[in-house]
Amino acid sequence: MPHGPALGTPRLSEPLQRERWRVLHAVHDRIEEVADTAVAVMRAEIPSYALQDDPFFVEVREQVLEHYRMQLAALTGDRDIAAEDLVFSRAAAMRRARAGFALEDWISAFRVGRQVMWDALLDCAGTSAEAQQAALSLVTPLMRYVDYASTHAAQAYVEYQQHVVADADRERRDLLDQLLAGVAPTRGALSAAAQAYGIGPRSPMMAVVAVCVGDTHAGDHGWAANGYATSASISVAGPWAGRTLVVVRHGEVVAVPVLRAGMDADDICAHFEAVQRRLAREGTMLSMGISTVAQGASELPRAYEEARAALDLVPSGGGVAALPRLSPFDYLALRADDLARQLVDPRVRAMLAEDRGRGDTLAATIRAFAEADLNLRLAADRLQIHHNTAHYRLRRIEERTGRNPRRIADLLELLVALAIRDGDGESEDCS
């Protein structure tokens, strides 16, 4: 922004020019008082300012005076405004950003300064028609100055925040890279960062890997946007206190949640499942893999590979594969290859396919019978059917498949076939 706004003397009648000059010089004569008023109002109206000590307001007053003197000089036509004139303001904005002040607080300070200046101009103008008209001629240039100066301040804030975000991203990536090498940092900035996330050499932790469905190529701008949205959602506090290390890298989002006191793996799984569902409702479809618990940083590389492998278990339309929630049987069934599918007896495949179209009553009976430890009466009660109906269903299953569910080997074969069918069905539904 090399050129500043035009703030000099507009084309007015000579009487109005004289009134305008009089008003501006009257304000100039009491500029110290005006600055004191502005600082007092800022202290009263901006909460973050109200918490500061007296040395802070000494600097604020210097800033206010510098802005006021520059405005008055420009309004009287003595000087033009250029970007280099606002170096002092940009430097102050950087200091506020570094101290943690929100941008809206800094902009509020400009708003207060403008309002106090305008009140002073009106007060010095008086009540005559010419004086009021002269004061009105100052409205537009005053607004232009404040807009110009506040824009420079906002740019300084954005530049600083981008710098901070870039540094934080680098620190998180460096920390994750070291953890995935199986080592927890013990000194320096990375050690402090690890402690902030609750990560120590022996901390129990898990690995979560998320990829965006249908858009997983590294470097893709669409994935980058979804990746950072995912990262932000994961970082939101879950059912535990503390922060979670989350990094966007190589076309995936990697999170390292720590199991804190009173937590277990199921708490972690529930949180990430909720994140996946929430993002899906908002239009970001993710596949997530969640590892088992790593007992310390030395086991985290193994957990990371588990989480990546778990992604293969997620249907093509997205979802969550949480290894802590799978039994060995479930895991092996979900990992079944084409050969395992071919080994399923065609009669069993045909029965299960037909049963799915009829409401899965036979499949439900197989599951309930297994979960009831082959106690058919208990299975019938859980299915809320008469035990004679349950007997009929078992006979029907045996007639259709040649497998007797009362025999352990046959029941296991039926359960495996059912698990393979369900896994294949989820993939087809989501494709």
C-alpha cells in the first residue's frame, strides 16, 4: 500500500475553510487531553486492556498521540500519509500480537481513538451552522485515515500469526517425526512441546491416521483444506483434559492422543468416532484407523503402522476402524482375501445372501446362538422369539447349508462366512 488516503483540505468556501482550520487547531491545542481521554476509554471498554499495568498505558498513550498528530497534520494539509509513516503502528501491532492480544482488541482501540477524536472535533466546533458544516467535512478523511491505519495493523497481526502458525506446524512435525522414530525428546524445545501434549518416554498413547475419502494425494489443495479442518476438529477437547498432538503430513492427518488418568482406549476410540461423524455431517468424509495402545514412545512406530493398516479395514465410503474394539476373530474376518471368500461353501454363501434380502433373521439367530454359548433358550429370549421358532431356524440353517450350528466347527464356519459377507456388504454399500 505505497500511497495513503487523501486527507487534505477539500474544496470549501473561504468561511468554511477558516472554520475547519480553527476546529483542527483547537483540537491540536488540547491533543494531550484528548489522548488521555482515549486511553481512559480503552482501559474501560476493552477487557484485555483493563488487565494491563501502568507502563502498558504509557506506550498506548504514545501511540495514540502519534496517530492524532499525524491525522491533524494531514487534515490541515501540512503532510500526506504514506505506508512508511505507519511503521510505528505496525511495530506496536506486532508487540500486541506477540503478547497474545486478539486482533479485535487492537481494532477496538482504533475504534475508540476515532470516536474520541470525533467527539473532540465536535466539541471544539461549537454549535454554529458554519462550524458544524466544517466539522462534517472532516468525517470522511477521518474515516479514511482510521481505515488505512487499521488495515496496516491487521496486516501486521496476520503476518505475525502466519509466522507463529508456521513455526508451530514445524515444531509439531519435528516432534512427530522423532516420536515415529521411537524416541521421546528429553531436552530443548521439542521436549517442552512433548510435555505440553502430555507425551513422555513411557506415556501410554495411541496413533490415529485419517485420510480424506477420494482425495488422499499429498500436495492436493483440496486435501490440504480438509486436512487442516480435520486437524482443527481433532484438536478440540474431548472427554479428557489436555491437548492432542495433531499433524497434517504426506496426505494424511496423524494424531497421538495420550491416555491420561482415568481413561482407557475405548474413550479415545469414542472421541475419534464422534469427530469422524461430525465431519461427515459437514461434508468431509474421512477414513480413520486407530491403533492399540503403545506403552511409551518406543512402541509408537508399531502403533502408527497399526493405524495405517487399520485403514484397509474401512469401507470405501469412509468410517473408523478402531483396533481396540476388534476381537482377533473380527480382525481376521475383515482381513479375508479372495481365497478366503472362495473357501466359503457356495451353499452357505447362497443362504446368507438370500437371508440378507429377507431381513437377516437366520444370521441374527446364528449370532445370538453363539453369543448365548449354544444355549438355544437363552438365544430365543434375547431374540424375543419362541424357543420353538429358534429350533425351526436352526433346522432351516442346517437344511440349507449342510452345517449344524450345534457343532462348534460348523458354527465357527458359519460365523466366519457371516463376517466375510458383512465386510463385503459394507464395502459395496459405500462404493
